[in-house]
Amino acid sequence: MVTAHTTERKKQIQPVLTLPQGLEQNLAPVGIVNGELVFALPAGTSFAPQSNSLSQKRTSESQDENQPYVTKPPNAFMLYLKEQRLHVVAELQCKNNAQVNTVLGQRWRSLSSQEQAIYYEEAEQLRKLHAQQHPEWSSVQNYGKKRKRIRRKYYTSAEGLSNSS
DNA sequence: TAGCCTTTGAAGTCA
DNA sequence: TGACTTCAAAGGCTA
């Protein structure tokens, strides 16, 4: 199931879960969850969250253990980071994420509670959706796997098609 | 090439 | 119940 943001919001938020090209147009909405259209993926089809090559890699690693890797749902600040990172990178002319994230942390704290509430609400919906999709999942399952990761800076649409869900 | 840096928040464990 | 730990994103940097 994939949630698409179709409702108007005070602040435009890009979809956190981005479908590979060509797949989105083949989907039909199957319902509405929290005011958002929910799509069902075709049988045997999975997708990867945007820029989630790492998750895809983790999935393949975990498949050795017959345990599909389920990524932790992002919190409100993570959603804010994802949305604003490119703006700050362009603004600062700096791709150092440690520095960029420091700036975004400061900006996050300077946001009004109303502005932050948009992201909290978004994160809450993603948590609920995640809980529906993976009712048995616990964040503890991912402990100890982060530092075993193999990082790849880029991913292809083909990679994005083969993530677990 | 694996892991750190850097941020906030969620969620889990433990005393 | 509070303190603590780990992971979520992300790409440059370091050993």
C-alpha cells in the first residue's frame, strides 16, 4: 500500500514514498486513510522509499537471514530534513550533511508549532501506515544492522523497484 | 570501503 | 518513570 498526498495543505509536502516511473500511473486508489488516497501495489510488486538504496541493500543483506529489512518510519524532523535539505544545500553551497543538518536543526527549532505540526501529523500518519503494513515489526529488529551497512550514494529506478514492503 | 559526522524524534530497554 | 540507546536521512570526509 502506498499513500499519496492529495489533500491541500498549508505547506506543500512532497510524497515521502516515491514510486518508480511508470508504476504510479498503473495504480488505482483502493481507499482513503486519514484523508489521503491509498493505493495497492500490483501482486509481486514492491517499491522503495525515495533515495532508499541503503534500505534496498539492507533488504538483500537481511534476506540471507530470511528476515526482510523493514526501515523505521521517519519522524517529523526527518521529514523536514528530507524536504528542506536540497534547499539548504543550494543556499549554503555546501553538501556536507553534518553542517546542513545542523542548520536545519536550528531552523526546525525556530519553526512555529503550527508549522511543525504539519510534519508531526505527516509522521503520525506514516507511523500508522507502517504499523498496518508491519504489525509485528519492532524498531529493535533493526538494532545492530546500521553499522553493517554498505553505503551507495546513488540508486537506479531498477534498484528502487525491489525493496521490501 | 566501512563508519563517522550532525540533527530531532520515536521507540525500545533497563534500573 | 526517567535515563539511556539505537535508528531513521544523507553525502562528504577520514582512516
